[in-house]
Amino acid sequence: MQVSVEKTGDLERRMTVQVPADDIDSRVAGRLNELRREVRLKGFRPGKVPINVIRQRYGKQVREEVLSQVMQSSLEQAIGEQDMRVAGVTRLEPTGEGSDAGFEFIAELEVFPDLPEIAVDDLEIEKPVAEVVESDIDDMIETLREQRRQWHEADRPATDGDRVRLSYVAELDGQRIPETGRHEIAPTVGALESFPDLQAALEGASSGEEKTVELTFPENYRHESLAGKTAQVELKVQKIEYSELPEVDDEFAAAFGVEEGVEKLRADVRRNLERELRAAVTNRLKQSVTDKLLGKYADLPLPASSLQQEMRQMQAQVQAQARQQGNEANVPGPEAFRESAERRLRLGLLFGEFARQSGIQIDPARIQAKLEEVAETYENPSQIIEIYRSDERLMDQMENIVLEEQVVDALLERANVSEKQMSFKQALEQE
């Protein structure tokens, strides 16, 4: 087999391959002999059909099949011999210039870019340093109390903290809103900073009261026809409700499945917050590393076929999510995902090359630790681990996550890292 490669662009190559005629003829003859044993023709005993009859009937079809197989297998062999990192094959067909000496075909390919040594010692990375303190646990306990807040009907005028259940009809430019019926809302008095007119109208309101007031609605009001508009509004107060928060006691802890009491609940809350903090710090570091790395190698060329495939995959993911929500018609075309696809593909190339250059291999111990971290949030952790272990797709996802973490860790070891003290809440804030 003879192979020649021509560079036709930064990442484009044209490969010409010549396969000796003897190889083609022997493969065709072998397939025809197989058919001779398999086919049933009238007038001939099974397996006794003359080879010239088989060749006359099936020769052309067999030769076309063999040539197609030869192109595929020879291309794979040639790519290996040339040590090419192929991203995609954009064209594969015979040249029509074959002769008795052999069969010739061309393949137009896209290759991945040759990457230099990934140097990161000049990257400046900020590492968040934070811890969970008692006040963070207190805040989470208060959040849990809010989830168990109980509302009761009040036999008195509304005050701050009360919930007012009411219905209303607005008149705007001579039109009734809504056209039929009434809108119903349940705002909390004292929590209407964005709707001061309604706050004033509800202070001291009583159950059963009706009043007509002028209200200027917030710009982001949920009913678009009223958003940012000033209208005459007829309010009808249906009910005033006050609330009570539960005491933080053993009964409160049991409501969250913790039978051992409040101290165990606080310990569980601390463990959950620390897990959340670890994830937040990891994500911040990964974001910082990837942003700096992509900034340094922003000009790295990308194979067009790989980029198109990445764009289509991202679109398909969004389509699947939209389909579940019944909103598939609003999914944009693949081109809308170009920027994100470029980022993901470029980052994958950089991470993969850095892992290769650094000899990084997936650490089984880290896989197990990550599995245990995921599983501990479930009631039966061992069962969750078994589910992951028995699902190849889930394990592939887990291995990719762990490999990325190992690459980020290795990058951080070589980059210029400075620590930045912050609170738990600051660490969790989106940048």
C-alpha cells in the first residue's frame, strides 16, 4: 500500500492511497468462494455452482463491496502509519485513476492541531479560602424554619409580616384587566419594596374590606399588560393571615428525618454545607483555571467538523430539555451554540494534551471517593454506588469529572496561586 499526504489548509489534509491489485483480487475471490457455498441456484446442487456463474451474477456487486471495505480498512491503517490525529473525514472516494497495478482512493481529512507544551507557570490564579462557621449553620436552620412556617387566619387589621389574600380588577385606558374574573395574589405586608403603592394600600387593611386605589405596578410585574403602568385598581381583601415559626427542638429535627435531636441536625447541616462549600471552591478554581488557559490559547485553531458536531450535540441537549417542557419550537439552530461549542472543544483539547504531556491517568481512588460523595446524599449509599458501577454511561461521566479535577489540580500546582479569604456566602456567590 502506498500513501501520500498533502497539506491543503491549517488543519486540512488530502491523503491518496494506492492498494495493490493483488489484494483486491484476492479479497474478491475469497468473497465469491463464500457465496458459492451459500447461494442456491436452480439446476445446481448446493455448493456446486461453478465459480464463473457466481462471478457473472455477483462479481460486480462483490467488487463494489470489497472496494468500500478496502477504503475503510486501508484508511485506518494509513492514518496509523502516518501517526495522524484525525478529527474527521470529510470526503472518501475512489479517484477513478486506478489501473491494473492497483486501486486508488483519496480521503480528505481534518486533523487536530499540534499543541506545544502547555505552559501554565505564568497563570495567575486566586484560590478561595473559606470555612463553615456556626453563624452559617444558624442561617441554614432559619431557612429550614421558614420551610415549616405555619399560617393562621388573623381577626385583626394587617401589620408587617402578615400575608394578605386579595383579588383585584384594574382599569387601564378604559379597559378592564382581566377582561373577566379577577386576579388573585397573596403579598406579604412589609416585603413589598418593589411595589410601594400596594404596600401603602395594605397597611391596616381588614378581612372583607374593599377599596379603590391608584397603583403604579413594578416594571417586572408578572402580568405584562400592567407592568410599569399606573392604573385604578379595585381591591377586595379576602383574608389576613399571620404566621408562626416552629421552635428548634427535637420535634423540629424529626420533621427533617433526624430522630437523634437538634445537635445531630446541626451536625448534618454542617456536613452538607461543607460539601456545598467544597463544590463551590472546586468550581471557582476550575472556572478561573479554564478562563486563564483559554485566554492564553485563544488562537488555537479548531477542526470545523468537530466544531459542527459539538454545536449539534449542544443543540440536541437543549432540544431534549425543551421537549420535556413542551417548548421545543423555541430551540435555536446549531449556529447559536458556536461560542459555547468553541470553548468546550478548545478546553477539551487543552486538558487532554496537558494530561498526555503530564502523564496524568485516572486515579481509581478518586473515582471511589467521588462515588461515595455523590452517594452519601441518598438514603442507601451502597445501592447508589452499585447503580453507578453497573452503568457504563454513568461511569464514563464520573471518570471525565475526576480526570478534569486531576488536570485542574496539576495545573494549579504549576500556576501562580494566591489565596483569597472569604466567607461561606461569598464563596457560594456566582462570579
